[in-house]
Amino acid sequence: MPDRPGPTISVVIPVLDDAALLERCLQSLAAQQVAPSEVIVVDNGSADDSVRVASGHGAVVVSEPRRGIGYAAATGYDAAGGQIIARCDADSVLPSDWLARIQRAFADDERLGALTGPGRFYDAPPVVSWCAAVFYMRLYFAVMWVTLGHTSLFGSNCAFRSQAWRAVRREVHDGPDVHDDIDLSYHLGAVAVIRYAGTMHVGISARPLRSARGMAVRWRRGLRSVVVHWPHDFPWLRWSRRDGHVDRVPSPAGRRPEVTSSIARPIDHQEVLVSSPIPDPGRVPDGPDFTDLPDDRDVAPDTLANPDGPSEDAGPVEPPD
């Protein structure tokens, strides 16, 4: 019996004046073992050749005049027509099996709503790269796991079901003062299982590490991305709502009625993998309910002894030390 085709994947890349790095990113996408159904490059007002580079590689170019990666990312997600939305950044260099692993993970696990993995700094000296992996990358996942009660998405290396995005589209904070991946993690974590794949690395630039001012801005936005969800999402309240769940935190009672009332029914795997038209961001379309996931409380988390993460792409794990 032939294998069922995997879900289609739209790749979304926000860009602002990053033509040279975007060229390398798109070259790595062209070498994927599994081709995306589309590549959407969201131009956030570039003055360089970013648009020309994107068009030259056959990408769909979407313009977002409001400056900020949150605005740009959301515009790209809204335009995506694939069943899975894969997100990377213009400075990402993707291994050839990146999309294959994403497609396989979502095809194999109907409970999976979002998948993420770490980055490796490809343009830093070995010692700096190692220190950054420990004190920047692993620290990010560890702190956000404590803060959220589940894994956080990492914007340079993540993917999620398009219907999960549409379920939370009206709730995300897409302004310039928040990290879009952290904010999206809060909302997706209420309606979908988010998993960490420690071996699903992508290459990323070490540019953020080279500027003290830039790091300060990133940390300030990170703090803002957390505080904007308080008080109803204080960490101890999120942990109390886990109720034995491994990789998601259900919404508090009485919240998100506009989502649960309109699409409340059990998830159906065949239905989840059916493409839907580009949604109107102003409404929540009909579709399977990501708030009514199968119970994951009988799944024990893997040990954290292996700092590189699990051997399986979509195992229910906590982030590394």
C-alpha cells in the first residue's frame, strides 16, 4: 500500500535589509530533500536587494510596511496556503533534511501542533559558539520552559499547523515590542501540543551576540513578551493548569470563548491535513478544534541527560539543561 503523502509546507521568512544572508538561506531551501509548496518572503521595508533576491529564487514576496518582525511574521503566516507553516529567519542556513523532518513529524503524530529546535552559530569562533549554545540557546529554552510550563518556539527554527495559527490569530501580540516566537508560544501552547526536537538544528548568525545594545534590546523585548500576558499567565498559574500535561498548558476557564465556541469538536487527522484557503485575519474560520486534543497525561517526559535532545523528532520532551 503506498504511503500517504505528507502535509504540504509553506516556508515563511521575514526580511529587512538582509539580501546577502537571504541568498544563502534560499539556497539552502532549494537543496531540501522535501520541497516546500511555497516560500513566502515578507519584506519589511528593505532598502537593499532583498526583494530582488527573493524573486530570483522564485519566492512569493509579500510586503508588510509596519516595521517589526512580529508584524512581518504574522503577515506571512496569514498568506501561507500550506497545511504546515515552517518559519526561519533570513540568516538561517537549513540542513537538507529540515523540511523532511518537519513533514515526517507532523504526518506521524496527529497530536502535534507545533515543533521547534535549536540553532547553531555558524559564523562565530568555536569557543564562542559553544558558550553561546550553552548560555544563550539552552538558557533560552530552559527559562521559557519554566515560564510557560512547556517548550517555547524558537523563531529561526519552528513549524506549526496552519489551523493552529488560525485558531490563535486574533490573540497574538504582533507589535514591534515583543518577540513574536515567545508570544506565539503562549497562545499556541493553550490549544496545541508544542514539542522540542533537540537534534533538529539549523545554522543561525551570531550577529545578536556582537552588540551589547542589541542584546539589551532582545532581553527587554523578551521580558515584555512575558509580562504582557500577566497576570492570568503568571508562571505558577500556568504550571497549575498543566494538570499532568507534558507539553501544553490549557487556557484558564472562561478565556478564548470566540475560538472554542465556534470550532469545538474532536480533532480529526484527515481533516487537519486538508489545505484551507488563506484566512481573513479578522475572524476565526471553521476547522478542527486544537483545544480538544487527545489527552497527553499518560506520556512521561524523556530524561534530560542527553544535552542534544532526543533521537526522535517529535518525542514529548522537556528542553535541555
